[in-house]
Amino acid sequence: MAAERGTENGSSYAWCFSHGRLHVFQAGQDPWCTAEWVTVQGATREAALAAKAEHFGDAQFFDELPAGQHHALINARGAASR
Ligand SMILES: [Zn+2]
């Protein structure tokens, strides 16, 4: 019931560059978003946002990323989908 908030059971965070916000994916379930997201490390929402800022700065949507980070995003997606 509290799936949107509770992440202590192995849920993972992802930043979505299509929706421009953080997503929470539940452990053991397929990601419900099929757009341009990338997983970010962090046990809490704040940590996940900090990790996202560290890697991608203020970029909220895909178009705001420098070209070099498009590749990083694609690589990250490849690693996350294994
Ligand atoms: Zn999304």
C-alpha cells in the first residue's frame, strides 16, 4: 500500500529523462516506465537525487544533457537491464 514511499525492501530509484522526475521501481517487478530512465544509487529518495545531481547535474530532461552524457545514459541502461 505504501509502495510509493517505502523503499527499504530492495526497491530501486531511477531518474527518468522523459518524465523529468524520479521513479521508484519495486524489487522483483519489471520497471513500469519504458522511457529514458537510468538507475541511480541511493537508499533514500534524497540520496538518489544527490546521486542523480552528481552524475547529471541539473539536467531534468534528455534534451538538457550534453551529448557525451547521452552515451553514458545509454550505457547505464544497458547495465541496468541485465
Ligand atoms: Zn518515466
